[in-house]
Amino acid sequence: MKLIRPKIIGTLKIEKMMAGNLAVLNEIKNSPNKIVIPCRSVEHGKEIINKIKKSKPGEVIYI
């Protein structure tokens, strides 16, 4: 999966979705800056969050 990092990422956190799986989310409601990435575990979610925080706006991230 690839993600183009938006300019505004907000607060990234790992949450349990309604179906019971985990996902990395931010609290932004607008679609160009909204992030929803499914993850396998909490550790995998933390790796995704670190990759997003280390990248620059507009950079392509492969997850």
C-alpha cells in the first residue's frame, strides 16, 4: 500500500474499528488530510506512525 503524506497529519493514534480490526487514524475530517490505514497489530501501527512522522509533506510512503 502506498500513501502520499498530507501537509497536515494531526494527532496519529491506533484505534479499534467497528469490525474489530486495528487501524491508524488521525482526527481530521477533511478528505485530503484524513488518514485511515489498517494495521495487523499495535507494533505494526507504531511502525506506520513513525514512518509517517519521519517523512516530508508530499512524499510517497510504502507500507
